[in-house]
Amino acid sequence: MKKVANTGMSFEETLGAIIEAKLAPVLAELRLAIHELRSAPSTQKEFLSVAEVAELFDVSETTVREWMAKGLRQYKQGRVLRVRRAELLAFLSANAPEVEPEVDVEKRAVTFLAGRRG
């Protein structure tokens, strides 16, 4: 295992620390958005459109549709797809991304470097 100069950490440890540092703000934002949804007054709409969910969580509508494909229940109102606010919170809480402890950093780095050379 090679050590990264001046850090005393292996390449894998260094890359893992970088990935964790980059993901930390995203995870904090997601947790804050979930908290805001949970603490919101009950006067808010029970059903949200794909566009509303995307805006609320600052993600693309494609991401919201991917959540639906992964199990987030959807409801159709005419031609508009909607999700129930409570089910959205439950889904995001159960599927909140965590920093993967067993990331194959070496494999990802080799793939990344191979792509940059080719």
C-alpha cells in the first residue's frame, strides 16, 4: 500500500477522506431539508408534484423519478405525478445516503485514471 507524500495516509485513505469531505455538505443539506419538512406546519399540501419535490430538495425532476423507480410511491392526478409528503419523508429517511464504509477506492481510482488517459 503506497503512502501519499506528506500525509502519512495511504492513497485509499486520502481518497476516502476527500470523498467523505465532499459528501458531508450534501448529506447535511438533505438532513436539513428532511427536518424542515417534518417540522413544517400541517397546512402544507399533502401531495407534491415531481417539480415541487425537485425544487424543495434542489434536485432534478429525473432524480425524483428515480426515487419513484426505487420505491417511492406515486399518485396520478390527471397527467400529473404526485407523491405524498409523509411517504416522501419516510422514503428519504430510510434511503438517506451515507458515506459508504466499504468503497473500493482503489478500483474507482483506477477506473477514473484510466478514463482520463484514454
